[in-house]
Amino acid sequence: MRKKPDRYVFPALFSYDEDGVAVSFPDLPGCNTCGEDQDEAVLMAQDALRGHLSCLEDDKDPIPEPSDFRSIHPGKNEAVVLVEAWMVPLREKTVRKNLTIPAKLAFQAELAGINFSGVLTKALEKELQRL
């Protein structure tokens, strides 16, 4: 299994209007957001990019190569802004899973002070590497 990059940088098109800043990503159709001002638009763009890329990763959809920002020609009241998405915090979230194991095994593991989540995580990582 190929390792996913921890960091992505995509060019975004910021469109300025009197009521705020609209943001779109030319390489990622459907990834759009906005902000009341430029500062908020940058934060919203980072959040939208992380969310969009996370969905693509989860669905195992291909992530396109970012365009060279010099190839994007903004119109009047527009600017090209490079937006970074740091993916590690999204990937490190944890979820709770219920499972059933033999009582004797659970008792022995508890007496030994074994961390059930740690053992299951390591076993799943090992199993996934075999796929």
C-alpha cells in the first residue's frame, strides 16, 4: 500500500466581491468555500481542502496532481493563492469499536496490563500491510 502524503498544496482561486471572498480549487471540482474577508477565506480554504482530500482518500479516489499556479490566469478581482492541507491530524483521529473476545483471554490480558487498543491497532496495521 502506497503511503499518502502528509501535506498537500493546491492553488485556489480567490474571487473578491463586496460581500466577501469566494474560493474555488481549479483542480478539485466541487471543492468551494468562502469567507467574509481574506483572512477568513484562507482559513476556510484550508478547511475545505483538508475535508475534500480526506474524502477522496477515504473513498480511495485518485487525488490529482496540483496545477502549476502560474498556469492559472485570474480575472479581475481574483487572485491565485496556494493553500496547504496538513492531513496528519485528520488521519490520527480515533474511533471506538466494540468487539467480542473469549473471557479467559480478556482476563489474562487485563492481569498482564495489556493495552487492548494498542494490540488491536498493531495487529490491524500488520494485517493491512499483507494486503
